[in-house]
Amino acid sequence: MRLQRLLCIAALGLTVVSCDKIRDLVSQAKHTMEAKAAAKAAKSAGVPPDPLLQALVDQTPEGAIFRKDLPFPEQLKVKEERRLTFDAARIVVKSAIGNQVAAFSGTRFFTTRYQRTGTQLDLTIESAGFTKSEADKLEAARAAKDAKVAAAKPKPEKVKAAKSKLEQAKADQEAAAAGAAPAVPDELTAIKELTGRKCSFVTDGKGWKAIHSNDFKLAGLARNLEPHLAVLGSAAGVLPRNYWLGQRRLKPGDSVPLAGEDLALLLGEGASGSLVLTLEAFEASGGHPCGVFAVTGHYRQAAVPGPDGEVIDEDVSVSSGKVWLSLLYPLIIRQQFETIQTLSTGMRSGHSTLIQGSVAVAVTRTWKPTAVPAKKSSAK
């Protein structure tokens, strides 16, 4: 679903670019993204932790333990804001009639709210969309203008009919693409129709089942999410992660290599590859006490679910990144990566889609228990 919509965006007036041009644009964009990321990190630094949460931190001069012994709250709210910024990414759609290739830049954003109340978990899509880069907006406007000028030219004389037919066909294609451009803001209509509406699930302790809804579209989304809800919930932090750091105290400068099943600390089960985490500092994110780790490496994982119900295969190289791991519970509060990614998925009607390029990933989670946290004396 997500990649289908990205395809729609790429197909509307965007031009095919060479690999050399893509590399140049990626290089320029990387410096811009690094500057923005540094500014954002500097802005968030120095935020004091919540006193109630800080009181639960197990930290000494020898380092801190990333706790997993506290009872994970069963009454809490989580707001997850996810942004993927593509820079000169290349999209390839394969079908029975051939391959389509285009390049695009822009930001895909998704905001989801989760609320757990005991055995019930609610998921609400708050917003979703895609914003094109300024360069692509200017290119689309220029292409639309050129197409209108070409369409307004007088019809060619008969003696030039053969050549003019080819030119006219090209102009007609450009005009058609330009005419379709206004539809771009509505490419996420299906998801936007569900924004603000709640999917609810209940658990018997073994799995999650969707609560019946009379709304056809909402029921369809709930059915798609149902088999992936435990994975989505643990990734978002509304449910605890199954794998976490051990009881060894860690201090700034310590490294934690991840490979094999250890990758489940950051990724889903079944991921392959290797990552290296290096603890840089202890700081709060949104008032939540965290350990900040630098991340580098490469990984692959299949069938990664999203809150819109689609699953994607990922092949990701992390050139630089940071993760904010909670010092209290097995959950990730924030992620910030600079990556080169290959994303692929099957599509309805027999198509398959491949997206390759530079992607800046920014995920922020606002994590708030709705009940009073355990006292420090009970968290030993």
C-alpha cells in the first residue's frame, strides 16, 4: 500500500535520471540531512528527565543497567511519529507489460497513536502523507508549463506529418502527466479516510484479535493488522520487546555488537546481518531517561509490517545513526538513521515494486503510562 502510493507520486510528472545524477544528488542531500539532524539533536539535548522515571534508574559511577525487571505498564499511551526522507531514490515497478523506472525525492510521514488498557489495545492513524522536495515541485511546475506551451502550438503541415506525430505524441504524454499532477496530494486517500478512527484489539494472553467493526474499511485494516499486532506493538513500545540488553553495567564508550538473534534488540525476529552499538551518553528524550547509542552496520529483514497493514522487505545499510534505548524498560524511545535502502514488496494485480536510494529515518515515540509507575523500592 505504501509503496503503491509512492509509485503514484513518482509516476506523476517525475523524470528518469541516470545513476550518476542520483549519486550526485544523494551526496548533496546527505550533507543537508546531517546538518538538520545535528541541529535537531542539539535542540533536544539538555531536556531534564521526568523525576518519577529518573528515580527508577539504576546508575552508578561504573555505569548503568538497562533494566528489564520492572513490570511493564499495562495502562499507557504511545504516540509514534515516523518520517522517511527519500533523496533521489529510484523506483522500479515490474509488471507483465514491462518495467517502469522513475526517480523522486520527498518525505513520507506517518503518525500513529497506541493506547493499551489491560487486555485491550487501540491503534489510531492520526496522520499520513507524502511531501515532495522543493526541487521536484519546481521540476513538475516547469514540465507542466512546457507541456502547455507545446499543446498550444499550431498543428503541423502535412509535409511534416511523420515527424510532427512523434513530437505531438510526446507533448500529449507530458500534458497528461502535468494534468494528473494536482491529484498528488490525494494519493493517500484510502489511509486519510481512516485517520482519527480507532482499530481495537483484545488479547487472551496468547495472541491479539480484532474487535468486530461494522465499518468495512476499518474492519479490513484491522484484519490486515491482526497477525502483526504483537510486532507492531513491541516496535512502538506499547508492548515490551522480547529481547533486551543483559545485566552488565554499560558506560559511555562501551560497544555492543549485534548479530544473529541478538539483532532482535533493535529489529524484528529473523533479521540477518550485523550492527554495532556504541554507548555515547545518558540523556532524556521527551523526559524519558535513555542511553544514547551510535549505530552502524547492515541488515536484512523480510515482511516488516507497518501501521497501514502493508509488509515490506528491507535491505538496509546504516552509514550513521543513533538510538535512544530506555534505561527502565525494553523499549526504544527514538531512532535517527542515515541509510541506503532497498525496499521491495509485491503489489495487487501482479506488480512488484523496488525502491532504492538514500533514506533518512527519524522515529520519535512519546511514551506515557496512564497509571502511576512502580515505586523505586519495588524495582530492585
